[in-house]
Amino acid sequence: MRAYWQLTLAQLRIFARNKQVLFFTLLFPIILMLALGSFIGGGNSLELTIGIINKDQSDASKNLEELFYENEGLEVIEYEEQDVGKEAIENGDIQLLIEIPKGYEANLQNADKPFSLPVYYNEKNLTTSELGLTVVNGIIDQYSKDLVDYQPLVTVEKIGIEALNIRYVDFLVPGIVAMMIMSNNMNGVAGQISAWRERGILRRMQGTRLKASTFIAAQITARLFLNGTQALLVVLIANLIFKIDVVGSWLALIFFIVLGTLAFMSLGFIIAGIAKNPESAGPIAGFVTFPMLFLGGVFFPISNMPDFIQPIVKVLPIAHLSSALRETMNIGTPFLELGTETLILGAWLVGGFALASYVFKWE
């Protein structure tokens, strides 16, 4: 037991001395989180931008124009020339252009027939244009009913349902934590163990009474402490900047951080056993981790991936680690309902260390 604690403390001292590696290991996921969370979006709402040309400039036309300004879902830009407004649609600066023709107020006073407002839209962007037309039609329809004091026989009662509102940054942060755990343990373990083997440190350890199990246990404990601290620090920074709360249990979150660390550490030991030297350990680890970044649901939902990739995705450890962290942080899913993620990560852990013990070499 004494040798175990001495090795654990020695490994932590090695981490502490290499401040540059520690700094950049932690800095990269934080910068990535801040960049993607800030620039790709923190919300899931869609704002429509419309242009208005008021050629009538009467009290009635200004009242109609004011309705669009009052709508919180619309951003209104006023244009004087039709050609300028049409060019804005073509450039994508606005989605719709509404023209209030001259004589609008006079036509309302006569009320001989319905008055049509020209609305221009981009035919190549029908999805957004149709959404904008629906909003505009609703505003105009209600305005028309108010003008003639129309009282419908049947009305719609709007009953809002408070649904789960998950922003992209809420989805992203658990994926960043999973990515950091994978990278630190696969790349870190493989590189360090390979370097120690090449420098003869492992051979000298083997010549002592030190057991392999004690050496591995000390490595696991030190890395659990380091990776757990880094992962929790990322979560706290995300909470401070993006107001992300852990909806579920903190104990469940810590459990999956520990389980994910162990599972990826076992893969790191396998790579360390296969690699002939430190120079080859890095490329091998990169060859394994790089596809996982895109197939493991770190940046994008797994459900959006093609059907033929789904069977591969569903067995990757990072996919289940990302899913477990998101379920815990964003939804608050109870730990007992995450049995599939626990079993698959546990299988990678057991299978990984079993294979690592077979391929691991002291020299």
C-alpha cells in the first residue's frame, strides 16, 4: 500500500512539474467550448428580418407599420426604394419585403374591396420565407379583423407548454468534457508509458519488488484526480459564462467522469503496449481518437448521422459517455435509467484492461 501511495504522489508531482502541458491540455477544450458556444449559438430561436417600404406615409399606414415593429419575433428595416429592398432579399439581409402602396389610407376609407399588400420573398429560401409569410399573414389578418370589429364564432385558446429548452451550448459542454477525458487518457497514457519504456524506467521498475497491479493502480488514481479536476473545472467555467446548470445528480456526473476516465485509460494502455516508441504512440492514438470526435456525438447529435454509420456509432465509448453526461447535466435523468451507457462503458473498461494486460510490455 505504501508503494501505491508513493507512486500516486510521484505521478501527481510529474503532472504538476509539467505546467505547460497542464495549461494547454486544459486551455484547448475551454477555448473550443467558448468559441463554439459563442459563435455557433447559445439559443434555439429564429429571428426574422423584414423590410418595409411605406409609400403612403399616412396615419393608417404608419399604424400598420407599427404592428410589425411591436412584434418581438421580427426585426424591421425601413427602405425608401423598392430596388434597394429587393437587393437586400437577394443578398439574404432580409427574408421579406412589405410594400405599403400610395393610396392605402384612402382605400381603407372607401372599403370597396380588399386591399392587397405586395410582399416580396426569396424563392430560393422557401423554408424561412414561408415562416415569415405565415407570421405576416397572422399580423395582417388580426389587423383586418380589428378594422371591421369582426368577432369570430370560434376562437383558439393559446395554452403554452413549458418544453425542455436546450441550447447548442448545453449540448456542446458535455461533449467537450467527454472529448477532454478521451484525449487526456488515450494520448496521455500512451505517450507517457511509451516514453518510460524507451528510457528504461519501466525495466528498472520491473527489477524491483513492485507489482504491475500497484503501478497501474497508482497511474489510475493520479489520472482520475487530474482528469476529474479538469472536467469539473470546465463544467464550472461553463456555468459561469453560459449559465449551464447540472440538472441531475452531481454524484452521477462524477461517476460517469470516473467511468469514462477508466474506460479510455484502458485504451491508452493498449496503445502504449502496441506502440514501439513514443513517436509512434501519438499517431496511433490520433488515428483512433480523431474519428471518435465526429462519430461520438461530441459536436453533433448522433441521430443526425447516416443510418449505415449508426451501428458503429452505438458501440463507441465516447458516444455513450457523451450521452450519459448530457442526460445527467441537461435533462436530469436518474442514474438507474442510464444502465445502457453504464454497461457499455463498463464493458470497454473490463475488455480494455484485459487486452492491455496481454499486450503491455515492460521493455
